[in-house]
Amino acid sequence: MSLEYVGLKAIKGPIIFLEGSKDIGYEEVVEIRIGNNEVRHGRVIEISGDIVAVEVFEGTDGMMLKDVYTKFLGHPLRMGLSKEVLGRTFNGAGLPIDGLGPIFSNVSMDVNGESMNPVSRRYPKNFIQTGISSIDTLATLIRGQKLPIFSATGLTHNELAVEIVKHAKIAEKEHEKFCIVFAAMGVKHDVAQYFKSQFEQAHVMDRVAMFLNTASEPIVERILAPRAALTTAEYLAFHEDYHVLVIMTDMTSYCEALREFSSSKGEIPGRKGYPGYMYSDLSSLYERAGMIEGKSGSVTQIPILTMPNNDITHPIPDLTGYITEGQIVLDGQLKQRGIFPPISVLPSLSRLMKDGIGADYTRKDHAIVADQLLAAYAKYNEVTALSQVIGEDELSTSDQHFMMFGKLFETHFINQGEESRRLGDSLDLGWDLLSLLPEDQLNRLSRDQISQYINKEKAYARFELNDNDTIERMLGKNE
């Protein structure tokens, strides 16, 4: 028998409180009918004795303490799913907003996900090609990994997300199913429209399931959006055998919504006002990435967050870094110089990269070219700092080689605009850049590797180094 409770004890922001309720479960779905017969929905978020707190999805505007009828439905929030979700657009609560009607399915899944047995997890291997040289070569994305992008206000993380959606794919030698689940939380209307129009213009919408929550919509949907997106991804991966890439932006908006809810419930705030359980809450999202024994599909995550005040020690990037397996860091100085994507390669890393590259997965020279590129670019940064003290003309010939390398590395390798590069092309470009350095400075390569991969003449032709003095120095003939 389903009981209907009349009246409320209190209303606080998007949360209502009921007194005298019995046999109620945490996360249970609630149907709320107000005086004018308008029906709203919510979920149980806290139980203390006979007092229950319910967050209302549509907000509490127009509600009074009287003339409110509440019914507990006895189950958590669930989504009906099928392959029809691909090509569709949903709101943060997982309801279609594209005018194409509801999703018809016999499969219904809890939006909170099901616990993944650690024993049944498969170790992530095999890479996902994003088309971005800085990521594919130096911080490779592996299937089943969670690899966040750390950005800041004003940087081009939205444009980078679009490029990844447009160009991401699995290895060409495999004919497996691949799709993308895209979740945008707390974005402006023009940004939401930008995402949708870009995917449609690139003709990739048929492989994308999109969840949009704009800044003007209830923050309850902002809490639900990543859960609805990940539930969709889990269905596609573990029921339909897709390799699913989940891109979630902006996790900072999600955490701010979490802080607002925590404050509404009167909880004691933690660091910078965020709830003390934010670590476990983020873990409940990020840890839904992975692969399962006996299942051919996978869930890979790229959460995007904007660091408040560009502070990487802020609780949001700090906790995210603890949970995830690396990070991609965007740099404002590169963006100011017109470089896109403005990826700062030195603080960026993929902790699972070492197990998903090499002859069996990408190319046998992948690890060595990546290692030498990072070492050479680190040296360029040291030389740049030195040149600001003594002047570039006073640098040694060896240091001038690194200055030339670093500038070409930024303008040709990191900067690629909207071009999509195959991994092989990115690796070849890396070797051409390294060929501009004196061989005695390539200290991460063996003599055999240098003779096999370094080709100076090919490099000069590629970068059109026509100035005789420059070519002389780059050839090392003045050594």
C-alpha cells in the first residue's frame, strides 16, 4: 500500500522536509503534487528519525507548507535505456529535450550505478586516439581510464572538448563499436548551443548521447546529469558492447552545486565551504570508469574542470587528481600566443600510458620519442629562463638549438588548430623536431635509435629552414 503524506514541515531552497514518515529508503524517488495538481518529482537525500529531506528536481517555487501531497514510490531513480539514446539530447535528469519523443526500452537502470567488483575489473590497455598530438603522443588516453582536463576560466576547454568528440576513435585495425556520452553541467545557453551545433555540423551526432544542464536550470539536475550520463555509458558498454568515451564539463559547476546542497541541509562545511564528503562523492562518479571481465565494452572518462583562480591546489582539482590516473593541464600563456589546444605538456601525464603503448598497441618507437620530446622541451624551458637573464644572443650554440626546437615544438606540435592528426603522423612530427637538435644532446636515445630515426635533411625540408646561418647551426656544423 502506498501512503500519501499531506503537508510539509519546512522548505529550504530546493529541499523540502517531511515529518512523521515511516519505512522510507535513502535515494527513494518521490512524487510531489501541489495544490493546482501540478506534479513534481524528487529523491530522498537524508533521513533523521521520522524526518525526511527530499530534493525537488523542478525546484520548490510556488510551494507552500500546506496543500502539498507527497508519495514515496519505493525505488531509486531509474532510467529506461536502449541503443536509441545515441543521437539524442537529454536534460540533466535524463529526460529527452530534442522533441523526438521518449526512449522505449525494457531495460531500466539505477542512475547511481551498480558497484563494480574490484576482482572483476580488467586492467586498462589499448589506447583511444583523440586526434590531439599532445595527448596521443605524450599523455596517451587508455580505454577504461579516467583522465581529467584541468583548465581555467577563459581557456579553450570547450573547443578542445568539441575537437575530441569530433575526432576521437579507437585503433583503425579494430572494427569495434565506439560512441561518446557528453554531459555539460551549468553551462550558458550559448555554450550549450555551441556544443550541439558543432556536433551536428561535423556529422558526429549519430554516435553521441548528449546531456545538457544550463546555468538557469535547477541545480538538482546538475547533480543528476553526470549520474545519468554514466548510467547511459554503462548500459552501452556492458549491455551493448560499445567502447564509450564519457566527457563531462564542467565538474567545477557540479561541485559548486554540491556545496549549495550541503549548505541547504545545514551540514558543517569543509575546506573552502565544500562538504567533507566531496572526495567520496567524486569517487562515486570517477570510479564508474573501467572494463569488466567477460564484457567486451569499456567506459573511459575525460572530466573537465575549471580551476578557481587557476589554483591547482584548490579542493576540486586536488581531490580529482587523487582519484584519477593523471591529468591534462591547459596553459593561459600558450593560449595568449594563439596556440590551440594550449596544452602544457610538462605537468600533463597519463599514469596508464606505459601499459597501453608500444609495438602491440601503438608503435614500437612511441615511448622513446615521447620521453625524448619531454626531456628536450624541459631543457628549452630552462634555456628560456636563462635567456631572460643574460639575453638570447649570449646563449651557447647548444642552448640556441633548444630555443629553436622549443619554438618549433610549440608552433608545429602543440599548436594544430582544428586539424586532426593520426598517431603515426604525430610520432613522425616528433622525430622531425628532434632531428633539429645536435645528436649529442639526445641523451634519452641510444646510438642505434639515433641512426634509425634521426633524419636532419627531412626535418629541414619540413620546417622550411632556408636561412643559411640557421641551417648551419641546426646541422651542428659550427660545433
